Amino acid sequence: MDTTADKENKISLRDKVLMAIKTVYDPEIPVDVYELGLIYEINVFPVNNVYVLMTLTSPSCPAAEIIPGEVKEKIKAIPEVNEVEIELTFDPPYSQEMMSEAAKLELGFL
């Protein structure tokens, strides 16, 4: 029979990274950055280094300095993670089509 600890050990590091990212919100929008579609790529390497390619809702986003740093700190807080690299890109440019169905529903777009 699986114990709670066994179940936690079965959660992949990528899933833990994803859960951490989902705790970061754009301060102006009540939806996490993953559901907003701001995360383009998540790579977890065999040595437990994490690379995240992400964007912001606009290059002039007031939270441009805050959001990537918060994503990095949340991922670094995972005990198994060694190094974290966050890369910002604006290609392709962000659009509302990148939002998940849940985000569109939350924001009244559906």
C-alpha cells in the first residue's frame, strides 16, 4: 500500500516545478502565469537543473522585474533543484489565445 510519502516521491520533478510555477500570479490579473500562457517551455535536466522560457503580457509590463524573479525563487525552493535559469522572450508575442480555457473562463473571455 502506498503511503503519503511514497506518493510524494512519485511526483516527478517536472510536476513539482509546474506546481511551483502555478503559485506565481501576475499582480494585475487573478490567474497564475502558467494558465495565462506565459510559460513557453520547461526543461528539467538529469542533473536537476531547470530551464524555463517565458514571456510577459507585454514588454512594458510593470511586473517585468518581479514575475521572472518570483518564478525563479519558487522553483529554487524545491529541495531537489540545483540551478534555475529563466529566459525571457517576446517571440512569439503574447496574445490572449495562449491562455488556458480555465484562465479565459476566470477572466470572462468564455
